[in-house]
Amino acid sequence: MADSPNPLNVLLVAGIDFGTTFSGYGFSFCDGRSNENGDAPIFLNKNWGQNLGCQSYKAPTSVLLSPNREFIAFGFKAVEKYAALTENGGDKSHYFFEHFKMKLHSDHADISRDIHLTAANGRTLPALDVFSHALNFLSDHLRNAVKVSTDVVIEAHDIRWVITVPAIWNDAAKQFMREAAYKAGIASRNHRHRLLIALEPEAASLFCRQLPVSRFRRDTGNTALLQMEPQERYMVVDCGGGTVDVTVHEVRDDGSVRELHRPTGGPWGGTNVDSNFSNLLDQIFGQKFMNVYKHRFPQENVQLMADFEMKKRSGTDASVHLYYSFVTFLKETLAINIADKVSNSSVEGVRFSNGLLRMSREAMHSLFEPVLDQITAHIRSLLASPKVTNIKTIFLVGGFADSPLLWEAVAGAVSDIEVRVLVPEEASLAVIKGAVLFGRNPDAIQERVSARTYGARSMTEFKEWVHPPEKKVVAHGLALATDIFNRFVGVDEVVGLHYSRSINFRAVRDNQRSATVYLFSTSDRNPKFTTDHGMSLCGRVHVDMPDTRGGRERIIEVKFTFGGTEIDVQAEDITSHTRAFTTIDFLTS
């Protein structure tokens, strides 16, 4: 068991919920101040949309850069400025990015530092630059908000940062976010423990568990806290814009939590409903017309989609405003009245009246149904797993959870078992607030389930009855077997917080000053060689060995620590008793 990272003596915990569609932040002071419930208050910014005449706790995850790749705007301002720039087919030299977080959603595929994002103008820029611009804006905005909230001077070393990521992301994606944060001035490689990576559904669960029952929209009247007894089990379904993340927890005797099943999920977020609405417009008005309209009137199209974004949360019939330009441009282009165009289409449950595209509840449900089917099928599949039994509560969180249709679908899918489905009043803020709670207590999740089998490549004595002949190498007169998989943690294995495994190796040359340890992973439970099918090289650990006095007798111990949201590593020269500088690199070159 490794020692936990030394707790930071900080004045502030700052959490950033970096979402596919919307992002926001929250912060909490560590000076003992408390609210009426005795809890440390969490401060949010609710004025993201004030330039548009509305209040919002989140801003669109949209970035606008100049033709020279310099930062111009983030959020609502980025959307508004880009729409103005491109009105009537205008400027195309600026870089506008949205929904780019999904670039890191990968089923253990390679993610490199030099992956690029395609902007709205078709040109590409390094993803690391775009992510860091967004994080830099959010962190600067947060720091300025803190200055307004206190007279205390908050320095960089006084802040513990927390950035949330989907639980189903792989190690490379988590590292990419960390490096983007470093580039944005959030913590640094030399002070990496000032930044924590939190898993979105885990953060949300911390928020939900400390709420009174009355703060859930799908439960009644009880104002008591949502007390969960030891051994009680619950599921968290985090439904964001891009992905749906599912985790399953059990409360331990000390009130902390253990994970029962590795995180699962898929790309079934709310943006899929937006895409289905866009497809519906194509079906009614024609894809060619819609493409031209979006090109001619980009600002109105943004407002159209924003209107749908709000209306889709109702769960009933919805009316979306079609602007005068849409109506007149349709008549000029297709020589048909818009009401006739809608009524003549093959789409049922949709009509046009008084400037509004009116969709029946059935029509709205048809936009949700393909996504809801995937989510509910996944939940049912998990509940059928032997490891996921006796679930008493399902928490639905995330922006997509604001839709009553989602609650109805999930509640219907589990109606044959005794489980309550709860949606907090602030479902879209559960991850932000939970991130701050996680920063205040990062040891709240004491056990996690490994999503992969991890191990290092090593060598051992060659045995003819064990090892295939192609694995035989001779070094310094010894017959060795190479490509041996030295297993650290198995897939689906329960791993305690700060659980560690070590590997020792000797220097192979008298003057050797560095070495590299290769970390592999696979979905197989008991692999033998790092060349087995399905095995992937997922990380590299570079170890400095500056003290050469021990020659080839020098021993380096590399210790991998699991059980947290990231895999950590440290190395020590056992011979000289000096700590060797080392990092783990999950990103491909």
C-alpha cells in the first residue's frame, strides 16, 4: 500500500466541469465559512449569458480564435461573434470550435499530443491549443470571481484544482486533459498534485448523497438527508451532452464508497437529440435548403438550435421559433409557403403556425427514442450483471437528465424491480458541485474496479517447457525470455485507493544513465506476453539513473499506484537510495 499524496494546505478548491456542450466552474473556500446547513458554500457563476439577456450557470464549450490563432472569445460570446463574422457568407478566416471534447472519446485507441481539431471553416489546429485556450479562459474567469468574493490574496499554490472527465475515458485522454491544463497555467508538472482529475459520475454521486430528499424532482416531501446505510448500493447515470457514464457504488461502513463495476457507457448524450432534430429539419425542408440557410444565416441557425435546446427539456410537445428570414428565404428559394411545405412532408406530428414549428409529444419523443433505447438497454444489461445486484437507487444527473423523457424511460425500464430513480433539482450542476466536493475530500471513493489489465514488459529466465523459442534472447551469457507480461492489476479487479505494485530491474550497462519501462494494457484477464492479441502499449516511464557508481549492480524500483482516477508512478534507485525523476506517458508520439 502506497502512502497517499500529501494533502495540500490550500485556501481554495476550484472545480471545472468541462463538458461537450456546456462548461462551468465552482469554487469553495477552505477557511471554515459555512452556510445555514453547516456546509462549506459552493460559489458558481450564473451570469454567463448576461450579454444575451439571460442567466446561465454554464457557457457553451465554444472557442473562437483569430486568423493568427490568437484567442478571441469563449462561450456565448464566441458563438455570437462567430455568427456575426460569418453572416451572409462573410469572413471564413477565423477558427471556431464546438463539441470538440468528443475528440477524446476513444475506445482505448491511440491519442497523441499532436491530434488536430477541424474548425468550422474546415481548417485544423492542434487540439492541445484549443483545449488549453478554453481551460485558460475558465480558470482566469474563476480567479477573477474569487477576487471579488474575498479580500484574501489567493496565490497559485493556494488552489487545489479539479477538472472533470468522463469515467469511460482511457488513460491517454485523461493525460491529455492534464497537459492541456498545464499549458493553460493550471498547476504544473512539478506540482501535479495541485490538479486532480475527477470522474464525472463519481463527482455527481458525492453531490447527490449530501442532498435532502426534497431536492430531488422525482421524489416527494421528505426533507431529511438522503441517508444511505452501509452496504447500500446505488447507480449513477451521468447524461451529458456527448457521453453517458454509468458507475455503481456501495457505501462502506465508514461512509466512504467502493466501486462495484468498472465505469461503462457510450456516446449517447443529448447532442444526439440535437442531431436528430437537425435531421428532421432536413427531412421537412430538404438538406440542400438547410445547408444554404445555415450558410446564409448562421446567427439565426444558432438561435434556432439554442431554442430547441431549451424546449427539448420540457418532455411534452414543443414549439420552436422559425425566424422571418427562414420563412421568406424558403419561399424565395423553393417557391412554396412554409405551412404547405411542412404539411406536405412525410414527417408526422409537426405543423407550422404563427411563426412556430410545432411538434407533438409523439414527434418530440421520436427524436429522443433512439438515444433513450441505447441508455435503457445499457442500464438493464448492467443490472443483470451478478456484480450489480440489490441496487436501491439510480441517480440521473447531467444536463440531459433535465429531460422528463429520460426519467420516464429509465423509470419504465426498471419498473419491474424495487429501485427509485432520482433526479436532483440541479441535475446539470451536479458534476460542477460534486467536483468541488471531491477536491475537498479526494479519498471519498476508497475502492475502484480496474477497467483494464495492466502490467509491464519484463524478462525472466528462459525455460524451454514454458516459453516459445522465439522469445529466447541471450544477454551476458544468460538465456532469457523476453516480452513477458508482468501483471499488476487485472480487469474487473477491485483496487483499493493508493494500491501499488512495483517492478525492479538492474542496469544492463555500467554507465547506463536512464531506462524506460513500458506499461501495457489489455481486456484479457490473464495474458502471458506483451505481444498477445489485444495487447496495447499504453504508457512509457522514463527513469533517470544519474549515479553510475554501482555499475550493473544498480537496482531501480518503479512503483505504479492504482486505485485513483489516474495511474501514478514513482521510481527510486535502490542502490543509491535516491529518488529518480520519472513520469508516465500514455500519449503516443
